[in-house]
Amino acid sequence: MNQEIKYIKIQDLVLWTENPRDPISPDASDQDVVNRALLNSDGTWDIEKLAKNMGEFYDFSELPTVVYEGGKPIVYDGNRRIILGKIYHGLVESNVKIDFLPEFPFEIPCNVCDKIIALKSILRKHGDSGSWKPLERDYFIDKYDLGDKSDFLIIDEATGIISENQILNQGFVRKEILNPSNLTKLGIKIEAGTLVSQHSKSELRAIFEDIINQIRNKKITTRNSRGKSFEVLSQKTKDIIENNRDKDFSLAPRLSNVEHGPESASRICKNDDSPVSLHVTRKTKRINEPDIPFFGKELYLKKGNVNNLYRDILDLHRFYKSQKLTKSFSSILRMALRLLCETANSSRKSSDVKPYVMQYFDEAKKQLDQNQKTLLASQNVTKDSLTQLLQTGAHGYRSSQNYEQTLAISIILGAMLTISHGKEVGEEKFDAEEV
């Protein structure tokens, strides 16, 4: 079992979509995870509180746990801290005014280990310490084969009632109310990993709703009627249970459409590009927009649609600068850059810009000066990410408002156009000189 301390750039760290704190679709981006975290709908993330608690600087003694998967460093533990780091360096959109945000270096030490070590470490630090809710803990153990599936999880997978009613997702409910002996009193039991009951769907829902009401009204607590789930129920609910005592047990019906896990989370989070506002104020001044020309320099392109569109985008950019418009206008510039890339690629008779990017990116990057290369690196504009960033401009209004990233895209695209459509480029480079 190997563990190693390695310094990794924050921009390279990938947020874990399977975080038991709030799982999301495996296909989600860092931006999707950040949106979910800042939304903090059930209080599981609390990013603002963490930012205040961390103080003025990032503490190197608190190491994120990282596992390399497919060559990418995935943050298994420490995602909240990395989210703050990505916000600090402008790597994700958040519409935030950041106060009490620690200063983050570009590289931080990480505990790099294999997956099983990471999972066991996470369970020890969070699942066994009580910082997770019981359903999240049970889900984590089952998902990663770290133990037997709990009765609590079996109940939720069968009915959805716990995920739908978070008031049930408490330790004392798991241990003292929905335990085997009390379930039997309610006409419910688990046989061979399957939930069965003596009740119809409406009757079973009525029983659980009565339990929920008793918890909500403090009739059942760790002090009052502790563990007496049947005794505190209304007489009407008790009559349902008693009238069904002689009935056979059958597969328990599903009571809710709510599911725990990434499948349900993905319906809420995936492709939700709206950054969420975190109401805090930044201590350090915002960096001014880089003093680099759009497209990096003036381009001299062959006559045709590509050149015409390039000049139209330059006019659009001059309007943006002269009118001192908000950074929201960057979304329009980003979409225009995608259209320009599609137009340059039109000889391939495809709207997929990836082949064009793959053909020209490396050679184009060699033409950039060091400042331009640094801007590309800081905005995560790479050969592999450029296609997705252009697609974000077309489909994600909010997440494309990062002007610095749009500027970086324009610079590399300008260098690519110089190769494919520049006046000095021969026909053998790209079969589209008059597109």
C-alpha cells in the first residue's frame, strides 16, 4: 500500500463526482461540482463557513487525498478546499465576492495513494467520525464494497422514503427506530436483503408518514420514547398494522421517485451551468483584464468567410471594450469564436471542431510568446480542453462568462487560423482557403 506526497497544480486537480457528501453524474465537470457545492441545498457543503474557518492562508498540513485515474489526479478527499482554490485562481465560475478566502498557492502538496487506501481513509475520517449522515455512509460502504449493505440502505433503495424525507436520515432513526425489532412490530422486515411488508402501498406510506410526524413533533427523540416507534403511532396507524398481522409478507412497494446516489443527483446537476453566488468579499484586489490583444495580434487571413467573420468579431470585441460592458458579454464572444472555428473547419462538412483543433493546436502554440502561453495555462486552455470550452460557449451561458479564458481561446485560435487560413499558408496545409 503506497502513499506519496506530491505537489500538484490546483488547475490539474479534478473534483470527485462520486463524493458521498453529494454525489453527481460521473460525466459532470468541475463547474458542475462547484455549482452543486455553492448551492448547498441541504447544508452538506457549507463552503462559506469553511472559507472563514481556514483563515488567511492555505494550511499545508491538511493534505487532499488524490488518486490517479486515467492519468488524471482525482481529489477523493479535500474537495471543498480545492473548490476554494479553484475559485481563488479563477479556474471555475462562481459570481462570488470572496471574503475570508485563504491565499492559495498554484501548487499544493497532496497525499497520492491507491484507491483502496483513499476509500478506507475517507471512511475513517468522515463515515466513522459522524460527519456524514448515516445514509451517505451506508451508501459509500456498499458502493465500494467496504462492508455489508445495511438495513437502512435496503429500506431506502426499496422505498425511497429516507432520501425523500431527510428527517429520517439521522443516526438515532437508523439505530433505534428502523432497526429489525421495530420493523417487525410495524409489519415490515428484511429477508435475504429484500424489504417485504404486510401492507399495501398506501398503508405503508401512511405508517412512514406517521413516524415522520412523530419525529418532527419531537414525540420520538433520543430522550422521548426512545426506540418506541410502534408505541407512539396514532391509533389509526396502529389499527392498520394490527389488521394486517395475519397477512403474508410481499415485496415492499416503492413510495418515492427520489433516489440516493449519482443517478438522482445528475438530474439536478449535470449541465446546470448556472454559477451560484457565495456572499463574501475578496480580501485581495481583483486582477485587471490582461493587456493582450484579442486573437493575440492582428491576423492577415485569406479573403473569404473566415476573414470576414474574424473582422466582425474584432468589431464586436472593440464594442465590448469601448462600452465597458459586463463580463457577461464574454458569452457572446465565446459563441462567436466557436462559429469562427466551425467556419474554418467547414471544408470537412462537419460542425465538430475537434479535428481542426487536433490538427493545428500544437503547431499554433509554438507561435505564442511566453505571456500568451502563461495565460493559456492559467485558464486551462489545452489541446484536450479547447473543444469542450468552445462547446461550453455555445451551450453554457453562465460558465462562458470568464473573459480571461475567452481571451486565451481567441489567442490560440488566432494562431491556428494563421496556419490554416493565413495569406502565406499554402493549399497543402488546409483545403479551405476561400471558405
